[in-house]
Amino acid sequence: MQGKEQGAGWPVNLSKAFSSMLLRLAFLLMLVPFAHALNAQSDPVPYRLFARNGKATRYKKLVKAARAADVILFGETHNDAVGHWLQNLLARDLHAKAPLSIGMEMFESDQQQALDGYLAGELEAAAVDSVGEGLWNNFKTDYQPLVDWAAANDVPVVATNVPRSFARMVFKAGFTPLEELSPKMKKLLPPLPIPYDASLPGYVRMLEMMPGGHGGETFPMAQAIKDATMAHFIATKRQTGRTFLHLNGSYHSDDFEGIGWYLQQYAPELKVLTISSVEQDDLGELAAEHKDKAHFILAVSTLMTKTY
């Protein structure tokens, strides 16, 4: 019969179309396991950025917010290569649009003169290492690249941390011994006595780590003298119209405490942006305990290689 295949009740065109559809469906079904495997392994990333509410965000939004701030407290994990890379990148992007200063927990206030000599090309790193308790062991791998970039681009680097000998002094006997220092030594510190609120959650948690006796109530005091000294030198060394990028361990600025709390005491007019660094097995979403730690949270894969 015209228009029909022999022995079939389907029109020829419809039969061919149906057969073609079945072949395509079978092919797609064969691809499902393969596509699933590809999806499970595609686009692995070593880090993700999140806003304080846990919503995933992008680096360009971090840069935009940082450019609008007076001070950026970049809380890091000291052996995290991703964090150090992002610090370097952020410094360059900030410097591209406005003058920049960098402050670093990794240098103590008694090292400033030697550090200035290094930045000017007049001294070797060994000269900085010979002052006080020297350079951090990971200076060469984690911090020297940024410091050398700063030197090459006329970006000031400020030594903000308290000399470790002073922090040990506080850990042993509280703040009182600081009052007995010479006027010259006191210049390495914020004005004494420093404000101190032992009820701040971060300091309370430290008390819970080492409750009572030696290392009890003085443990968070030793942290506070570091926080206060860093905030003091940020506030006093910062120049109007020049963004101040400060690098410090996350605990010094997490939850808007630590350095941030002291900046509120010393220079409440400053607009401060905070960044915290955390580790997670799964970067799909920010873990609940990390939300609200900072304006931006850098979540790094626990599989990422550490620098030491």
C-alpha cells in the first residue's frame, strides 16, 4: 500500500523517526554513568570565598570591598600556600588603584629600623633576622616574596607585632611588668595601661583552653598585648588616603575581636574589613561554625599542601 511499509501499520516517516528517537535515547542512557563520573571530577578547586552569611562570593567582590576600606585585616593560616598567594594578589590589585601600606604580624616593633634598611636595599634579610628574636622560620617561602615586591614598588611595610619577650613577660605576670620598662622600650608598645576586656569571647575561649593557675588568666592577656600592639601601629602608621593591608593569624581578628576591637578603641573612625581563613573537607558550602567570623571567609581544602 502506498505510503506504508510492507507488513507494518506505521507510516514510513513516523517509523524512521521513532527508530531514530530510540537510538538517541539508548545512546544518552549509555552516557549517564560517564557524565556522572565526569561531573564528580570536574573543576576541582583548592579554595572558595564566602561572605559572612555563608553565601559563596567572588574575588572581584572582595577586591571591591577592600578598596573601599581604610584597613584590611587579612587573617591567615600561617602555613597555607593559598592564603599567601591570595595576599600577594590582593596587595597588587589594591596597589594598582591607590597607594598601599602593608603591616605584618610577622615583624615585631623592635625590627622596624632593620626592616626599613632591608626595604631600602641597604641591608640583607640576615640583618633583620639578627634583631630581637629574628625572622619567622617560613619567612623565605611565605613572606619574603611579598616583602620584596613591596620594596620594588615603594610600598611601606610596618612591623606591627609586640616583641615576643614582652608577650612572655605578660604571660608570666600580667600587664604590670610592662610599666617597669624604660621609656625607650615603651615606645615599642601601645600607650600603657592598655584597655582590656577579659569577657570578650575570644579571650574567654583561651581561658577555657588553659583554666586556672599558671597560664590561666594571663594567657589571654599575652594575646591581648599582641592585639593591642598591632592595632596601635596600624592606627599610628596608617596614612590618610593610603590603604593599609595587615597580615595576621586569623585568631587575632576573627569574630571582629582582637585587633579589630582595639582599633575601635584607638581609631574608631577607620573603616575596617576583615578576612578569615579556614579549612574544610568539602568546599561546597561554608560550615556553620565559620559563618560570621569575618566579612569574607577564605575556605581552603584540607587536602591542600602546607608550606611547613
